[in-house]
Amino acid sequence: MGATGAWLGTGLPGAAAAFTVSSGLAQSLAADSSRLGERLRMLATFGANQAGGIDRVAFSDANIEALDWCEGHLREAGFSVERDLVGNLVARKAGTDPSLDPIMFGSHVDSVPGGGNYDGQVGSMGAMEVAVVLADANHTTRHPLEIVYFTNEEGGKTGSRALVGEVEPFELEIETASGYTIGEGLQRLGGDPDRLADARRDAGSLAAFLELHIEQGAVLDQDGMDIGVVEGIVGIMRWNVVVDGMTNHAGTTPMDRRQDAMVGAARFVTAVHRVARDTPGRQVATVGRLEAEPGAPNVIPGRVRMTLEIRDLSMEGIERTFDAIRARAEDIEESTGVSFSVDQFYISRAAPTDLRIRDMIEQSADARGLSSMRMPSGAGHDAQSIALLCPVGMIFVPSVRGISHAPDERTELADIVNGTNVLLDTLLAIDTGGLG
């Protein structure tokens, strides 16, 4: 199916159940499913590919065109819009009480190569729809509002991590899927990589942050639940792992006289799997890349390079898993004669969501007649960076069959409308004093 076709599902649902917010609004507010569906369809045209998904990688022409399109709609909703120092699209609207800190909400519009039409897009268009609903109702919130579409979420959450001072200068030289380095890409988006430190925001400068997102897993879909109330976002740590053995002739070197780096690597991959699977907890561990040197069919590999990634809801859990894997590596060294070296190159800290915002999300779902469940997020999100600045909340909606980062990624429009309405309700609950 083409990107402008029926990928959002057949038929548009009627208006969601009315829910009168506690701010004293005389009318009930709800997302317009037709408008939301059409904007999702239009967004899907930027970077559309033949497989029915998108190649809207960060810093690409399609990424820039999509952000320009979003900017126009946000201006129509009464927001002033700018690109900050790291290329984040930031839309602002004043509140009635200038003494209050802003409520930030949003997501991202960049994709992985060959991605789907929902990861990031649902939260971005949901945030836009909330802005339009409030504008149509002539309602001005007490808090200032900031809608943010973050830069390079898929390539390392550059935009959100920069706001908390976690982007290192060396990252600017990393080449991305667009063909540009991150530094070059920030300039393309209107940022200034030479002023990276100035992009940082102070802790406590925001009242709250909210993000609507597809689950990217199958739990909600398989369990028939409407809304996921995210309890926390997993931490992620990544290492480069090098296995050194001895390069030698594959035909003349007896099996008992080899220091085969590939054998050590294979045992390491198995150890990673077994440690993560057999240890109680929700941790996951993955070897995602493996390269042998010299890589010839008639040569025993003398070196193997690979990556190790571990995710858990706590950084302590990640460290425990890593320590257990490192102990297994030492055993492999002893039994095979190879040696291991590891170098950490990425960290994204685990972020629990705010207990009060979890309750608000749950209460909103209940008021709209929607089922909900509390659950962790196994994927990283911009919200976990912003959690260093303020209380955060995340709302999940179902992913059909749990497919994500692929053209077959899909979420029904009715579910997107549900999530957008819960986002709207939660924002208004926070605005009327829900966080005290």
C-alpha cells in the first residue's frame, strides 16, 4: 500500500466519549478523528518508500520537509515556532499565569531506514491535535505550553539528550544514515553544533513532560487493552567488544592448537543470551553486530569485533547483568586462549515515570471508558532524557502484532484517537494543579 493509502485502517471511528476536564471548561473536548487521520496520512508522504513505509532518517531532505510542514500547522494553532541549538522544533504558546513553568509534550518525526508510519508520528500528530483542539475551544492553559519534535531520536536521541547535557562532542563526528555527520545534520536543521553546551536546560525548568507513543511490542494488542500506562523507560548501555586470538592457516593448524577468536565470540554470544534469559528480572541483552578479521574462508579469525547492548528498568540491573557476562567472558578466555576487551560507548539512563502522572493517565482512560494497564517500556524514548528535568509521563497505544521499525508497523486510528484524548486529559489535569 502507498503511504497515502489505507494504512491507517478502514473506516474512521466516531467521536470519543465526552470527558469534561476539571479546569471548568463548559464543553467536552475530544480529538477529531478525521483531521488526525488525514494529518497522519500526509506526514507519511514525506520519505515514503515503495514498501509502504518511510525512509525519513534524521537530517535527510524528507526529515526537513516534514518538520517544515509540522511548523506550518503549529503556527496555525497559535504557537510561535523556532529551531533550537540542536535543531529541535519547539512550538510555544503562553499561558495565563506567567509564573508557572511550561508543560512540554511531543515526540519525533525521524525514522529508522525502512521504518514504519507510526513510531514517533503518532505522538507528534497527537500533540499537534491537542494543540488544535485547545485552539478550537479558545482555551488558554494556565501553564505555558511547549510542543517539541526532537532531533535524531532514532540515531541516539540527540535532541533530547542535548537538553540535559548528555551529548558528547565526539558524537558530532558520527556519520548517520542520512550520509551527514550529526554535526552537519544539526546545521541542516538550523542548529549550531558549536554551541552544544548552551542547549542545556536547567532541572526544574519544566512543570512536566508527556509523550504519546505506540507500544512497539505486542502486549496491549494481544491482551486487548486500550492504553498502556508506562511505569518507566529502560536504561540502555552499549559496549564495543573485541575478541583477540591468533590468525593462522585454516587447513594446517590442528584444532587443539588454535586460538580462534570466532570460537570465543560464539561462546560469548551464547553466554550473553543465557545470562539475560536465566537471571530473574526484566533485563534483555543483545549482540547486534559481529565482524571477523581477516574475514577469509581459509583463515582462522585472529580478531572479532562485536557489540553488546543491555537494557533494564534500573541501571543497577544493567550493571549486574554486565558483571555476570564479564565473568563468563573470563571463563571463555581461560578455556580458549583468546582475550576480551570492552569499551562502553553509549549510555541512556533508566527513567521511572511520575507516580502522579501515572494515576492521571489511568483515571483519564477510565473516564473515557478505556481499559488500561501499567507496563514498562522496553524501547528508549526522549522522555527518559527529559526525566532529568521534570516529572514525565508516557502513554502507550497498541501496536498490531507488536511489529515496529518496519513497513508493516500499524496502529489502528481508533487507538490513536484514544491515546490523543488521554494525552489531552492528562495535560489539562496537570495544568489545573494535578502535580500540586
